[in-house]
Amino acid sequence: MSEENFQTSGMVIDLDKERILREMGEAKLCFGRSTSRLHPKMKPYIIGAKNSQVIIDLEKTYDMLIKAKEFFQNLLKEHKTILFVNVNPATNDITLEAAQKTNNPYVINRWVGGLLTNFPEISKRIKYYNELIQKNASGELTKYTKKEQLKFQKELEDLAELFSGVKDCAQLPDAIFVVGARFHQTAIKEAQKMHIPIIAIVNTDTNIEGIDYPIVASDLHRSSVEYITNFLINGNSSNQ
């Protein structure tokens, strides 16, 4: 059946929502942190607990996911810049792939303090990094001694870890997408200070306030991060 809704016994059933809720459950979005770590602000998004693990209300997560997707897709359509942020080694490859697929910058190794709040200064380091890349590619660095060349190579490696994902950024992003709010408090605070909208996967041990488009869900299960990320970047919600 191609229609998203159909009528039966006087009740409208949203097939697309039912399918998405089922997929969300299968992807383990519903598993929060332990009950002992539940943040008070998260209580409205919880339906219970199992074996001391909080269970998230996926109906509420669904509404948040749809709202975040609409905002995310509008940014893509308007060719706005979204900074993808995820320094968790267990899932940052998902974030990297999504950022590259949508042609957006990313931070997957370590957040550089001041990346947003002190962008003019940070951009000077990014410019220097790009200059080193060009000099290395052109062979210009070969005129230096072996010791100096090794120094430049080490510097390139260090700068790449910090700036490889943002080396093409000429200005502040229009929004940031954070995978795991608890792990990226500095990035979130910088975005808030610069009035940059925040989309974030928020687990049950973290305060939801101050995040423009929160998605209450597991940020630890790989299947959850992958599902949410793909849901946001794919234009057609019927084809996740």
C-alpha cells in the first residue's frame, strides 16, 4: 500500500509512523542510561525501567525526530552548513560518513576549544594547516633539511587530527549536529553562546534544556546512532 494513512473502523492509522516506531525499537533507541543516572529533566520522556535501565518513550522521541528532521532537511535544501560533532570512537565513523555524504564539516577526533567562540583565531590555524598541505603536495617542503621535514610532517599530522574536518570552513556553521550531548558539553556551550542552533542526540543522564532540537535516545548503541543519523540526512522518511 503506497498511502501513508488508511481508514479502518473510523480510525486513521499512520502506517509510516507505525513503521518508523518499529524501526526505532529495533535500532535500540529506547534504551537509556541506568536509573541511578537519570537526569530529573528527563523524567517526562521515560516510560519505565528494565533491569535498572531506563526505557525511553519512543512516541515522544518520534515527535522530536520528525521535528529535527524537518529543520535538518531545510538546512540542506538551503545549502546551509551543518557541523557534525562526534568524538566517540565507537560511532564517529557513522558521523564522518554522513558529513561527507552531505558535504558538511565535521569534528570526530577532539573538540578544539574556541572553534566557535574564537573562530577568527582558530581560522588562522586552519589557514596555516591548509598552507602546509599545499606546500607538502607541491614538494616545497623538500627544500628543508630532513629534520625540518620530519617536524613539518609531525605538525601536519597533529593539525590534521584537529582540523581535517573543518579545513574548508570559511565561516561559522549555521547549525551543529551533536551525537551524544553529555560527551560534547563544550561544543554545545560554544554553540549556545554564538546562537547557533543545536540538533543533538541526548541520553537520559543529560539535561535537555538549551538544546534547540533534542532527540532523546540512546547515544551508546551503534544501531541507534546510525538510525538517527540516516533518518536526518535522508530526504525521504519512507526510505531510511
